[in-house]
Amino acid sequence: MSIFTESYKPGAIEAQRPEDRYLDATEIQDQHTPVTDFKSPNSIGLAIPLHSQQGFSMQYAIQNIQPTPPLRTLTEPMDSSHGFIDKDSYSQNLRNQFVQENNLPFGFEIPNAPNDANNLIKYRSFIPSIFISAALPLRDVKKQVFERKYNNITLHLNSPNLVPYGKYGRLLLSILTTHAVQSKNNLNKDGTITITYSSLQELLDEMQLRKQRGTDIMEQLNRFKSATFIYEDENISVAQKSLFPEFFSESDRGFVQAKKLSIRNIMFIDSLQYIELDDSISDKRNISFSIVLNNKFVELCKRHSVPIDYTVYKEISSAMGKDLYAWIIYRNNSIGKDGIFIPRSSMVAQFSGTIQPEQERANFRYIVDQIQQIKAKYYPGLRFTVDRDSLGITFYKSPQIMQPKDTRYVLATNI
């Protein structure tokens, strides 16, 4: 496939570059432009209007195609086990026909309007709440052990193949979690879940990523396969001594502080199998994937996971931005009418993972910038104020992005 940009100023052709497959959703979204469909005798493509101060241009993404068998149309009623789109939610027949006729993967997104994430098809995924409170490393720490602490929660991440990290580690974790939360047909008797993909490309299609991201996803998958995490949850309460007669006499009145420590050691994946094809000519190909999720991980995900807008989560480019977006959605559920003030030191320690005083102000400014971008692009109803001396942020109750059983969303996973 090639991309051609044709200017409506007479005689000007602005750019030309080859691509090896269809436009990824991220590529289209990055244009911040509306999209229309077009056809030619030997190709199918998207016409993307580009606006600029110099005039108006039309960019074409053209892909030669071969006849393909018909797929299930996206206008069929939504099936909760497969996540197909309800026709009332997405009824533009030309676009449905384009996706179906070209054998594009389920999840191929076509924006309707510029700079408006609300006009995209919405995809729901999940993240374990523990990894919202204490997230994966932002970047490759090149270590087999990683530790992060947030309030009463401490996360210890261990892997002999180095620990998963970054934006692609987060996307893969969200997809695995969504399978754990929603899967029914592939739930095994021992509580594990088996996920199968015919090829790496099928996994990339489910994650709505380009073919070029295959190396990144394989790196993260191979790190998750042998990784375990230990989380310590510490809860402190004050109770009457009379509640513990075995340890205090009847005359010993008053109160005692009770600290409850919960420690769990959990693997993400019990087993990973796939076949690597290498003919020493073309690039290696990975096929026939079988991923078995650990039963304790499945149980954790089913009990303690937070739904997020996967479309937005994927589009946010930085790992910290993804963490902030998921945390804001999670934290908003417990904010009272007076709001909640989060000190600068707490924000920096949680999201940047550093406590160096000389870096605190710079890291806090970056966090504020990420939150402002989230508000501008994805969450216009987000309410917060930054202390004038940059001592912290006050978050106020904001409209919920995702309601329980929100019918505007379909599953990000093909289950």
C-alpha cells in the first residue's frame, strides 16, 4: 500500500511514501482528520482530507487487494461473546462494507471527525487495580526485579528474562486482563484461561497495532511469560482490646492498633507456546500461539479490575500518560463533593517512580502537562486545579467516562 497526498492547489503533489499494510488506527488518529471511503477497479483506500494554512489537500491510502470471502458484517447485532458492533451504534453502510470486503481485522477504526475521540468506535478493556496503583516500569530498567510502592500497596515484579515495561507492556497487560475478566468459553477446570492466536499478526490485530510493532509485543510477551508479581497490602485499623480476649485481659481496656498484612505471589502466565518459522530468506514468522493465564491472575482480574476506554488508552503515546488516564478514571469513583488534594511529592513518587528532591518540580510539571493533554484530547469533563505554588493537585468529582455495562463500548478482545 502507498500513501499519496494530492494538493488542491493546481499541480502540487506534497508527499509520497510506501507502507506495507493498511493504515493502523493510530496512524489515522494522528492525522486528526475526517475520513471518507473510495474505490477504484484494482484498489481500495481511504481519502483523508488534510487542512492547513496553505490550502486543502487530500491524502489517499491505496492498497491493492485480491477477492476475499465475505466476513460477518459489522451491522449484525452485537454478540457479548464476540464483541461485534451493534448496527445502531455504527450504521454507516459504506464503512462497514469497506471493512468487510477488504478482510480488515476486527477493531479497524475509522474516525468521523477531527480531534474528537468521542466519535471513534469505542473499545472497552480492563486493567488490574493493583497495576493502576503501582504500575509497570515506565522504561526498560534492565533488571530482573522492580519495586514500586503506593500508599499501603507495595508491588514486587520479578522475571529471569527482565521485567515487562513501557507502553507496549501496558497494552499487552490490558489485553490479557480483558481476556481474564470476560472469557467464558476458554475457562479451564483449574481456573486458568487459554488464549489462542493463529499468528502474531492476529494478536497485533486484536491490539490494533501495526505489523511493525511485532518485535515490541514479542519482547513484552516473553517477559510476561516468566514474570511473577508479589503485592503487599497493608491495612491499619483501630479496635477495642476486648475484641482480642486471647491476648488481653478483661481489665485491660482501651483500644489497640491492628495492622493487617496481605501478601500474594502471582504468575501472569502458566505456559506460552508458539511456532517460529524461519526460511533464512524472509523475516521470521511466529504462528500457532497458545497462552495459558495463571488461575490466580485470572481470579485477581475478575475481582479487582477497572474498565477503561482502550481506544483512548492506546492512543495516548506515553507510558506515564496511560498510567495517569487509568488512575484518573479509577480515582474519580471515590472522590467526594469537596474534591481531594494530592501532594506534589505523592504524585511524583507514584507516577515517575523517583523521589529525588532536585527532580521533583520538573517531574511534577511533566505530570501536569500530561493531565492537561488528557483533558484537552480525551476527557473534557475532567475537573482539577493545580496549586499556584505547584505544591499539588486538587481533583474534583468529574463525569464518569464509562458507565457500568456502557453500551457505547465493545470489547477490545475477540472473545
